[in-house]
Amino acid sequence: MTIQITNTMTGRKELFETIEPGKVRMYVCGPTVYAEAHIGHAMSAMVFDIIRRYLEYQGYQVIHAQNFTDVDDKIINRANELGISSEQLAEDMINEWMAQTARLNIKPATIYPRATQEIDTIIGLIEKLIESGHAYHVPGSDVFYRVSRFENYGKLSHRNLDDMIAGSRVDVDEHKENPMDFVLWKAAKEDEPSWDSPWGPGRPGWHIECSAMIQRHLGGEIDIHGGGSDLIFPHHENEITQSESINCGHNLARYWVHNGMLELRGEKMSKSEGNLVTIRELLDMGGGEVFRFMVLGSHYRSPMAFGDDTYESAKRGLERLIGAVRGLDRREVPDARPSHELADAADEARQRFEAAMNDDFNTPVALAALFDLARSINRAQDEGHGTPEARWAQARLQDLAAVLGLKLQEPEPESLDSAPFIDLLVEVRQQLREAKQFELADQVRDRLSALGVVIEDSAEGSRWRMDR
RNA sequence: GGCGCCGUAGCCAAGUGGUAAGGCAGGAGUCUGCAAAACUCUGAUCGGCGGUUCGAAUCCGCCCGGCGCCUCCA
């Protein structure tokens, strides 16, 4: 069990070794809750859900923290627009996020810290930073981090201060000693939510909350710190700077893991640009698992394109996997491994699956192993091989898919109100077929098909399913 | 201007030195009353030009094209 992970810090794949044996402490940056989340957020959460599931599959105990940034300018502005408090807006958005991620089969994080619940820790951190000369308070203004005091500033994003200053900059706060200095504590304006602090009423800057949450909930150094690649700079860079300034030589995190951006029409999906598909829209079209399949289909570090064509293609691919385990009843699965070539195929698939996942979570290759196993199962069934072997292999396929968070289940027909009526129509059609009334039988099938009900005839009779 | 990523069959997408996984679509066939599903067969020399090497999609250089970050951002 040797897992390799690409570490943004070094830019290369590294052997994964946890600080504490068998235990992984993972912190993943969650959304700023000011508006409905889009599928780019879903993708990021899903990527780390998959990583977590695989680590757990490999026997690690994973402590997974995912934060909510629940106070910032955008939340305040949006709440004002809506005429509700920023607390209320954040609460609503968080509830929605929890419900939606659940429907996306994303395992709940172990802890969900929020910026507003870390104020004491945050203030404590800032005090330390000021004491040690890493930060300064400008009276009547904000508290800033003094970037020049951290000699390795830019080590994560691989850039240096001089290059960045050379870049075009706008709106530099004139209170700053250095344009790259960033806010730790933001003084409150009128009517803004605020907390008392040694520097007057205000609220935390964006980056400090993560440093505080990690320190308080996970300890000084964590194993994995994750998030979207757009967070590398400045957010994660600044987190490192703050935390390591007072971390007594410890690194903030061992492995920095970043997922690629989701693209729509060739451009990064983002709230501010307005080119987005919301998670709600995705779920409304029944695309939760299809989307997960799409995420699995490209490497987590690469950008992923979302579009009608890629969606349809993924949907068909997913249906193929679902088809391979169709009709599986776990109660019919033999306990013992059958001695049959299908069992060999299942073993081989598992080995390839693990090798792929060990290699920086190469999900496209892991999926390929599942597809090959699906083919073996289908072939064996076509050749009429005994069900015990097939059941056993199907169960193995379903188990591996589950490691990726794929359920591979069709919607329960019984849960449909219309199920009894569809059953009746299928039964009648069967009688028509037996009476060689094919024209009528086909008509029934066509009409049902138009309603999204797919009928498949076989030697054992007809079965139907909803076309998702 | 700086940093980084990417360009592989019609589409999506793995693959970092030894002659290209997988999926979708397409074509032919098997099965079927027909259809669907499934199965079998079927396709690329890897953006371009040079270089290193016995050998490169994989390493180096240049060029072309696309994207991300450098401001809030998963």
C-alpha cells in the first residue's frame, strides 16, 4: 500500500506518509456561502470525497474538515440586497450545501468549522503575529500581515515578491507597508457584522480563518490540505505564511492537493463571471451520479469541461456500468470466492484499480479497470455461465465502484407511483406478443419509451427501467 | 510582463524512454418477431519544426494554439 500524491508544494509525486500512522488529517477549503453553489464547487468537494473514500478503503482513519467562510464582503452585500441578515443568508446557504452534497453522495466531513465560530482563535493568532513582528495594526484601519517578514513567501505558488510587484496592480490600500501585505483583521464599517477585538470592532480577513481552524481542530501540522487550484495564490500561500510564522518550524501541511477547474464553454466556471450551472440544476436533471462519473473520467488535477455532449457521453458510460450489475441481489452473492475465470477477472480488476488509485488517484484508469470487469461479467452471462460466479463478480464490481462513490443503482421502481401501472402495461404487452400482435405490442413500447420508460425483452421475459 | 498547466482517434480521456488504456459516437456481424441491452470484429504514431537517444507521445529548444493564477474565487 504505497500511495503517491502530487504535492503542489514540490510539484512532483511523493510517497504518501502520514504524520501519525494509519491516520489522515485532511482540511479542504469549502465555499464562501453567499450564493447558490455551482457544480465547480461540487466537483472540488467530490474530488476530495473520492480521495477520502480511497484512503479509508486503504484502512486509514480520515479526519476530514471542511470549512465554511460565513462572513465576508460578498455575504454582507448579498444579504443587504435580500434584506436579510448575513447570518441568515449564511445559514440558508450552508443548509442547502449540506442537503445537496448529501444528494451527490459526498460523505459528510468529520467537522465543519465556520469562520464566525473561530473568532477567539483567530484573535489569538493575530495577537501572536503582531507580537512577533509578523503583523502590524494601522490605527483606524486594518491589521495586516507583513509579507516581507516571511522569507519563503511564494513557496507554494512558486513566485516571488519582486515578480508580483512588477505585475499590474490596482486598488492598493495605502495603509499597507507593502502592496502584497494582506488583511488579517478588517475594521468594521457601519452596520456590518463585527466582533470586538484589541484593534476595535471588525471581522477576520479571509485567510486567517483557515489557519485558525486547522490549529484548533486538527493541530499544528496536517497531512493533506486541499482545495481548488484557484486557491493556491493568494489564499493558501497566505495561510502558509501566517501559520508557519508561529508554528515553530512546523509546516502547515505535508501534502498540498489541488483540483483543476471546471470549465463551461471553454472558460472557468465562476460565480462572478456568471457562467455556471448550479448544483440544483444538476440535481434537477437527475445528474448527480452522472456528474460524479464525469469527475472520475478525468484526472482531478486537470481542468474538466462540462457540456451537453460530455454529459450525455458520461451518462451512457455510467449506464453501461449500471447494466453490468443490474439485477444483483446481495443476498444471492456466494460468500466464498468461486474458482472461475470470472473471479480471476475480478481480482485482476481490483489489482489494476488499486494500482491506478495508488498512483495519485488516477480515477480514469481505475474506471477502465471497472469497464473491463463489466465486459467480463456481461460476456460470461451471455455465454450462460452460472449465476453464482456472475453474482460474485458483480458484487466485486459494485464494491469497487462504491470506493469511488458510485452506487450503480437504478432508481427503485417501487418508489415510483406509476410503477403498478407500468407493470400492468408491460404485462398486457407481453400477452400481445404471445398472441403475435406485434404491431400493438410495439406501439405500447414506443409510447412508454416516449415517456421515459425503457423496455427490454429477453428470454426470461420483459423488464423495464426509467431512462434517467 | 511573471508563474504554471494543456494540445493524444469524430468527441471525452489515460499514458514521462521501448513501437498508444478505457468511455461515447460510427461501421460490420451474432442474438431478437422487431427493437433495446449484451457480445464479437473494426479506428490514432500522439499541435508543428528541429535536437538528444539504439529507440520518444514521453527528454531538450523554438514556434503555433488554448486555459489558469498574479484582485474575490472550489
